[in-house]
Amino acid sequence: MRLSHLLAALGRPVWLHHLVSFQEISKTTAAFVRPISLATKLPYFVIPPPTFGAFSYQDIFNCKYISNVPVSTASMSTNTRSTRAGTKRTLITDDKDRPPTPTTKKTKKSTNKKSSTKVNDNSSTTSDRPWYTVFTKGDEQYTDYMKNEWGFEKRGDEAMFEKLSLEGAQAGLSWLTILRKRDAYKTTFFNFDVDKVAAMTPQDVQDILATPKSVDTRNVVVKHRGKIEAVIHNAKCIQQMRQEAKDNVKKRLDWSDNFHGVFDEYLWGFVDNKPIVNGYWDGKNLSDCPSTSHESEAMSKALRKKGFKFVGATTCYSMMQAIGMVIDHPVDSPEYIEALKRLEQRPMGYQMRRDEKNSDP
């Protein structure tokens, strides 16, 4: 059946040649004509999906293009919009009077792109700030730590012992929490003097746990018995390592005048006494920053074998980052470039790692 026969059979015709051509209808298998009754009970016809040319479904329901069909808004569904009841519509005969074209709609999308570009502009503005401000969030103490300490090389048994203890205390907590309590840890554990900490007794642990709640939390270490006892226990493990070194001098590394301590040598030995520069993290996603490595896993396993506690692979890697054993600043960031300048002047050199999946430099 021809379309004209179909329209004539269904009743009052509607002029569709300004909506879609008969040729388009015939070529589109999904297009068909369907009567819809309004208050007048007179059928008019719309074209279901897909839409064609410059009109939309909403325009069809608005009856903007229907000729000589009285419309009552009272009888229209909530999805339809119209002007006053009884208004007669006329066919569009001039191109300039046609509804917005898809090009105009794309302009609307371009507005969204403009707004997204604005966000990117803001982000590019913040990119002038150090990359770590994303998580330091303007905290002065945290920012100063990241700027002047994190990633800088540290040597000596006490420095290693402090970092390992603080990183172990962080387990399950934020680093900012531990950083704010850092002075309390230094006071409680005698500036991490290995021998003095190893001499602490169970009563000392109990006294720490019994600190009144009225005391400022910054002046009290984390009240976790296991973590407190682990610091004392690890100090005794370091003492044992020192004793073993004295009994067998051959196990000591030949650092001549640059000897930093038994525990220091042992930990730095996992990177062959050369800091590792990770040259593959772009800093776009913090989640992509390494949290472990083959070296940290080996260190964790070795320390546990020696009896150390709270020394998981992640804890060891955090310590390696903090003491400059690993450089994890985003590639080409000012901090990254500055770290390379420092390392280029280092007598014993450093290692460059280009692939996170490969532990070989």
C-alpha cells in the first residue's frame, strides 16, 4: 500500500512533507505512521524513531508542524508542550523559520566542552603547585615534610630506626596523624636511641598506655600496645645485628670512613647502596604510584626472619621513599628534576628504573 493510500484510509491527513520526505520514509524500515487521538478525537500522524532532519520528538508532540489541527492542552500528556488551546498551526515554508538544526545542538554541546575546558584550566593552574598538595591539602607541617624531607637521603642507625618505627605506627592510620605525633615519639623513645629503647620495660609500656586522655593527642604516641612493644622489640633486634657484626667483621660492607651503622648498611644493601629513581610514574593518578617493589618485599621477608615486627612490604617501601632510598616524584616535576640534580653529585651514584614491571634498572 502506498503511503498516500494509508493516510487517506486513516482519516484526516496531516502534511508531513516539511517533517520528512516520503523518500526518507520509504528508505527507513523503522519509520511508520501512527494515529494519535487528542481531545478532538481526530487522528494526526507522527513519525516514530529514528528522528529525521531538524525536528525532534518534542517538536512533534508540541504540534509545531501540524497544519490546521486544533489542539487542547488539557488533553495532552505531561510530556507534551503547547501554546494556548485552540491555536492553529501553520506549516513552515521558510528555512529561516525552521527549528534549530543539529548544528545548533552541537553548539550546545560545545558549551559543555567549554565548561570542561574551564575545569582543565583550573587544574592546569594548580599544576604549578607541588604535586603532593593533592593530599597535604595546605597543611603546613605535612607540606614542609614533603618539601624538605621526603625523598631526601638519610643515613645512620637511629634515622633508619626512627623511620621504620614511624612507618610501622602508621599501619591503619594516615601519615598526617603520625607526623603530628612525631615529637611525642621522639620524646617517648629517647630520640630513637637504639640502646635506650631496647632497655625499656613492660612497665614503661603500661605507663604510655595509661597517659590521661586530657593530654593533647599530639603529645602522646598511638596507644596501640602491639605497635609500642614492636618499637622496643625491634630495637633489641638491631642490637642483635650489631652483636653479630662484631662477631664476624667480614659480614660488614667495606665503607671505610663512610660507615653509617650496621642497621643502616643492612637496609641500604637491598638497593646496593644506590637510590632507585623510578622514571615511569607521571603523577596523574596517585593510585598508580608504587606501594611495593621487589626490594621492599625482599627487605620485609629478611627483617621478619630476623624477628622484626610491623615490617610488611608496604611499610618497608614507605620507609624507602621517606629516606631517599627510592625516588617517586612524578617524572619531569620540579621535585623530580631537583632530586636528579642531587643524585648526580652523589659519589656512589644511583639507579634509574624505567619500567615498573622490571626490577632491574
